Amino acid sequence: MDTFEDLRENYHRNICAQLLGYKNKVLNIADRSSQRSQQLAEGMLQAMGYPPCPTPPTGQGAGALFESLTRDYLQRALPLLTHIRPGKWSFAVSEISAFDQYEHLKDLATVLKLQPQLQAALGDYIIRPDIIIARIPLTDKEINEPVPVLRGECATLTSLRQANNPQANPILHASISCKWTMRSDRSQNARTEGLNLIRNRKGHTPHIAIVTAEPLPSRIASVALGTGDVDYVYHMALYELQKAIEEIKDESLSDIFSLLVQGKRLRDISDLPFDLAI
């Protein structure tokens, strides 16, 4: 059986083989105008220990592949924790209105289409996260295994019970936004999505997370600090980034990195499956 160390190494191997590489002699997670960004990116690559991708994708192709590789990592990692967090999980690609806590947004979206002036005032409520993890409602038979605990005379409103959920809408467990880098204002969209998920839910709030490969701590801080819109930011190679920062010996970089980690705003990708099991 794979261990979390195995899965993390395989994740890095795939990222290096398919995604992380040079464009005009600069790694494609680095900012061409920042020497520190380039140094940190180089240090991360060396610490991971795998050769870079010879022909890395660019633009949206890089972002889409990062989403796919991260989703694959989580699909392999979560089953290792079923003894801690049992359940039937689905990795869906869908609008959040397909899930139990947000099904009412379908009606709102219909009204907004018919009333453009309202859409201009209220905005777009349709959120499409990069990675969605949902829990499938349980049948009474599943609930009553291995011993009967329910006869059907109570718990008639909970969404976890399939008998109360005629449409069998899955329950949104986690919304994960993937940001290959944070060099544009679009990285702030993840915070807006998180805020909408919190405000517009009917029921419990799903886990809301960001996964990134951004090497500069100051750019990560722009999303991670001072916000309750996301649970945490997860770095695809936190330990390798830490090693790169230590080798540069830049006190300001070390201070920001320590603030993010010790302040419980930044974690490693290997922490994410465990946090999803809470």
C-alpha cells in the first residue's frame, strides 16, 4: 500500500515531468522580473530532485494540468484515511448548485437570467471550483450497519440520510481552488469564491482551500493573510520551499514564511487530506 510519502513524491514527480519546466531559461512558476522568485523556484526544483519538464504547457494549459494532478493526488490520498473518516466520496466537476447546501441557487440563477438588471446588482452566484469533493448521502441500510441505530421515526431532515433527500443531491464537503502561480489579480478570485460559499450556503460550510506552487512568500501572503474566506493555503512543496528560503538566507523572506506557517495560514499539500478528514 502507498504511504503519504509515496503519494507526495509521485505528485512531485508528475509535476516535474509534465508541468514544471523552463521558458526562456526561467522556470514557469517564477516571476521573470524577480530574482528572488527565480532563486526560490530553482531551489524548490533542486530539493524535489526530479528533472524538469522539457516542454511545459503555458497559460491556461498549465493551470488545468495543475488542477488535474492535484485532483489525482487527493483521489489517491483520501482512501488512505477511510478508517479515520469513513464515507462515500465523489470528485465532481460541477456548479455548486448541484449540491445539497446550494441547490436553492438554481432558482436564483433562473430569476437572474430573466431579470438582467438584478444580475447586474447582485452579481453571479454560480461558482465553479477547480476541485470539488462531495459526500454521497447514505441509505438507511448503510446507516444501520453493522447494528440497527435507526427505525425511520426520527432524523427526518438531515441531508446525510438519503431517505430525506429524494433528489439524492450530494453534500459539498470541500471546494479547492488551484493556483499554479499568484502573479495576477485573478488569484484573489479564490477568496471571493470562498466568501460566496460561506454566505450562500444552507447547512454546514464546506472546507475551502487553495493549492498553489507560487515560490514567493509575499505573494502567498496576499491571499493567505487577514482573511477567513479560506481555511488554509496549501503549497505543493512547502518543505522544499522552506529549504530554498533557508539557502538564500534572506531574513525578510524567512520572516514572512514563518508568519504564514506559524500563523496557521500555510500548510503542505500532504496536510490537506488530513484536514479534509476533520
